[in-house]
Amino acid sequence: MPDLAMITRLGTLMVRHMGAFKTQTSDLPGEDARGTETTKDAREFTESLEEMGPTFVKFGQLLSTRQDLLPPAYTEALSRLQDGVAEVDVEAIHQQIETSLGAPIKAMFEEFNDTPLAAASLAQVHRAVTRSGRDVVVKVLRPGVRTKVRNDLDSLRDLADFADKNTPVGPRLGAARMLGQFRRSMADELDYRKEAANLKLFAELADSEPDLVVPAPIPDYSTDDVLTLEYLPGRKITDVGPIELLDVDGPNLAAALFRFMLKAMLVDGILHADPHPGNLFLTPDHRVGILDVGMVVRLPARVRTSLVKLLVAIGDSDGEAAALTLAAMGHPLEDYDAAAFRDEGSHLVSSTPSMGSEL
């Protein structure tokens, strides 16, 4: 059932920050014009979403990618959203694991570290050693999180419908459509059977790249709300200091990751929908570990074909072809000016040095 208090709070929050959302006729420049004031507003907006819980943290992460709608101060603040929250009592975690896997913790694990590696808004992660001696991590959905997310999404749906019908920014944002996509992504992220399948798929796709590694799931220790996978040592790429990076062939690792993502997207039609730095590890043997693949999008052939055409046009500095291809991929609004879009897109791409040799 939708939470009326939550709808009111979120509605008030969105109205307060409505001015930050760009419209086609907005005079908001690329750089933040209001400086400190806008930075403060952006920080307060982000903190409010964090306080409202896991669904809104994820929603904020989605908004952080919408540079077409929000000024830099907002997208920067939202991109720093962290899921760090209070730990779930370990007894509740034990109970969740035992109920889900159907056996006592001591019967399944030789060791189980009650201190979590990470406590996120959707899940908690613990180190463990299986009875066979395998070093693993156990990712457990927080108790009750599915119900909370479902109720939050119902509240968001009501608000999105209202925004689409009664505000100028709603149709431009495509609030109801975007929420539908968000709902599907959240459903996937809350079902660890899908993430386990994604891990296997990504491991197969990365097999030709020795500098990349994807941890393998342990099927006998995994269900829809418990995911056990091999332990991958290392640290988040963003936590690696400049001195340590001197020993790493950064350009080679970046090229390997770029090749992998591009081939997966254009050839195999698989898109990692949440590839932020927190999901990339640098291992002790200087490989990049790809983690957290709960949000994966399948791209239809027509989209992949359009993306190839777009990349070729950009590589050839063919601005008009790039603009036409990009326009065909979008959903024009009532006030869409095709000629202006074509002229602006053509100018932007044509004024960029050719990348044909690099592509």
C-alpha cells in the first residue's frame, strides 16, 4: 500500500528542488551558476534521499546519470551516494541464511565472520569458509527489504503519474516510464538467482581478457535472497592510492575493461547497468575484478545497430549522421525541434577531432 506520508515528503522534496531540473528552454548553464547555494541544495537533496531508505538511494543513483536534467552540482552530489547503513543484527542474518538454505550455519560453514564486510541498504555481506575449505563471501538481503521496496515503489508510482500529468518536468523526465524501468531493475537486484546467472555470463564474456576477473557463484549455497560467491581479494579502485598505482599498468587495464564492456554491449547485447567505481576491484595480482552485476540490461539488435552507427559517425566526425541516428533512438516530445537538434548535434560532433583511427 502506498505510504501517504512518504508521498507527501517526496513530493515536497521534489517541489523544493524543481528549479534544478532542466527544461529545454532552461537558461541553466553547463557550469553551476549559483555556486555555493546550489551545491548546498544538492547536498541536502542527496541527504534527504539517503534518509528515506534503500529505494530512494537507488533512485538517486539513477538520477546521478541524468546530466541532461540536472546541473553538475546535483549529479556530482548524487554520484557520491553510499549505501552504508546500520548493520543488521547478526542473529537476524543467521536466521535469514538458515531459513533460505535449509541448514544450520555450522553445518554449512567451517567459519563464518559475524562482523560484516559491508552493510548496504539492500544487503549485508560476510566473509566465510565452506566445509570444503573454500574462501567465500555471503551476500544476504536485509530482512523485510523486499516489502519496503515494493511499498516505496507504489508510492513513487503515484507521484510519477501525478508529475507526468501536472508538471512541466514530468513529461520531460518521462517519470512514469523511467520508474517502470527502475522497478524492473530493482526486481532483478532483489533476486540473487538472477545475479548468480549474470556472474556466470560475465565470466564467460570476460574469458578472453586475462586482466579481468569475475567471482564465481556457489550454487549450493545460493538462493533468491542469499548469494554465496568466491572471495575476491582486493580493494575498490577508488581506494587505491597514487603510489600503489605506479605498479599498475593503468592504460592496459582501462583498455581491457573498455574492450570487454564494448564487446558485451555491441556484440552480445549485455549491458552492465551499474558500473560505478565501487563495483570494480583491483586485485593483488593487478587485475580488475567486476562485482555486483545484479543490474544488467539486454539490448535488442536494433539498439545495438543504432549504437554502432552512432559510434562510427562520431569516429568519422560526421555530425549530421550522428545527430540523425541519435534522434531516431529517442522519443521526441511535443516541443521537439528536429532542425535545431540536428544543427546542434552536427556542430558538436563535427567540431570534435576525428577518432576514426582510435575506433
